[in-house]
Amino acid sequence: MIYLDNAATTRLDPQAAEYMTALLSEEYGNPSSAHAMGRSAKSIVESARRSAADLFRCRENEIFFTSGATEANNWAILGSAMQYRSDHRRKMGHIVSTAIEHHSVLRALEAFEREGGSYTLVESDSRGYIRPEAIKKAMRRDTFLVSVISVNNEIGTIQPVGEIGELAHERGCLFHTDAVQAAGHIPVSLGSGCVDLFSVSAHKMYGPKGVGLLYIRDGVKILPLLYGGMQERGRRAGTENVISIAGFGTALESARMNMGDAIKRVSQMADKLIELLYTIPGVEINGSGLEANEEIFDLFNTRHPGIISATIEGVNAEAMVIALDQRGVCASAGAACATGVSEPSHVIRALGKTEEEAKNTIRFSIGRYNRMEEIEEAFEIIKECVQQIRQ
């Protein structure tokens, strides 16, 4: 099997798997317990928190573990909204986001609207790039939060979140970014203070499923989503998932140590696949190649090193995914969370594509465990599948 769906989920880091397996039968203490086994479990959680702080260049007390990025995104948006309502005599206020966000952001915004709030979705350009001036134009007097995805999960475009965060702060707003496809894949620094809330999922960066984190900048106030015990310094109730957090910590440390080499290798493989795909008539690659000048992302361009979105004329993406799967290649017709939905991708449609073009768009996402020979083998299969479907 050639796995080219790393944006959906990644293989668990072997060191993380080994560490989690060793802990499964031994470290069953509750991190909130005062005895030795509780203290041991607590030390595992805090070690992972240090690894997150080291990777993202922030303070340990700014890291809060969650069940994943869906919870983190919901907490950032709805927790901010509840805090604003509490501070402003139950007024709901306004949020600015974008039309190319992940569904966990878009659905949270819809829930906010049902409670009486309002939001504006800023459109991207044809490459999926969000212009900071468009965000500024959308802000109102009662805007309290701006939420912009760091790296789009379908097309890989990296956004100017540093500049957007500064604009938000100039207007007295909080700035949140869904950083699921950025964390562990490109260098991130939260030390500049331009980001207030930052969501991460472990399984998108070679950690286990069911765990993630929300970075909350020191001094930022948002209300909890979950109430109960005093875990996570009283801001996220529920006994910590110690084993998964341990694996997450290992993945975070591995990303910190190996990122430079991984970016180079993944970029080379992605560039090769793009070069080969362009030899097929009627292929268009979606996304951005603009030069970036960012405080938060130290990267040479604004495309995720491993995400490739290709619109293939005359080739239905769902049929293509099935054909590839039958030949041992894993790819995706869009975001994994949307599988089974007949609607064309909202992200691809936001680029100005027709409904048919959106339905003809497939995503290949390369990870650090792929090899160049796999890319070349996969392309031959892709070419055969395109010919078969077109015929």
C-alpha cells in the first residue's frame, strides 16, 4: 500500500508507539492523585507539555491538552464568545473567519450564530490565499475574535497569520488559528505574541488519535467548554488521557528534532509528483506559491511541503479514489471529515472552481514515511487510473 493521505491522518511515530505500549500496563495512575502513581502520571503529562512548549516556542503554562483539534477549535471560538457575552452584558458580538476553514470551525460559528451572534466569512483569492486587508475590511466595532486557518487542509496554502494577528490586535480582538496542518510540519514560533489561540491535533503530526492541544496565550481569558474537576489548571475538566498525551509528547519532540530534514524530503517528493502530474493533459494544481514574509512561519513559500490538490479534467475524484484504492494507493477526494458527503468541497468552490471542477479535485498528501520510489510508482498508477476513467 502506498499511503498518500497524510493530511487525513499520519502513521504513528514508532518511538511514540513503543513508549505508549510500555506505559499501557504500568502507568494507570490518575494525574490528579497525590500518591506516587499519580505523581508519576502527572510527570508524564508535564513532560509532554514541555515538549509542546519547546516546539512552539511558548510557555508551558500556555498549553492545554484536549481530545483533539475539533475540541480545541470549538473551545477557542465558543469559549471566546461566552467570555465576550459575560463581559458585555450578554451581548453576543461578531467574529471574522474565512470561507476555507475546517468544518470544526465553520460548525462552531454556526452554533455561535444560533445563540444570537454573527460572523463574516472572508473569501480567498483563486489560490486560496487570504488577504489581510480583506480581514481588516470585514471587522466591525463589535468584532471580538478573528479566526483564520494557518495551513489549509485541502490545498495546503499557508496564510499570513502573523500579519492578520497584528491587525486583530490593533482593533482589540483576539486572534485564533487552526494550526492542525502547520504544527509539526513547518517551523512555528508563538513567542511574537501575534497569536492568542492555537489549535493542534496529535494524529496529524505522527501522534495518536484522540488527543490535541489548545495554546492560550498568557493573560487571555476564555471560558471553559467542559466543567467538572480542576484538571488543566481549572480550564479543561476531565482526567487527562495520559497514555495518548505521552505519545503526543514523543511526536512533538520528534518533530522538533527532525523537522528540517522532513521538510526537505517531503518537499522534494511533492515537487516530483507535481512535475509528473503536469505531464497528464488537463491537470491543474490548486494552491499558492507566493513568497512569504512571516514572523510565525519561517518558510520559503506559502505552500505546505506535502499537500497537493489536483483538479483533473474529466476525472471524478470519488471514482479516482476508488480506482487508486483498488491498485494499492491511498488518496482523498477532500477532507477526511467530509467523506460520504455528496456536496463538492467548499474549499475548492471558494477558489472560484465550478461544481464539476470541485468534484474532479483529488488530494495527495505526502509524509515523512513516504519514499521517492513510492511517488514514482504511485504516479504510474495515477496515470493508468486517469486513462481508465476518461475512457
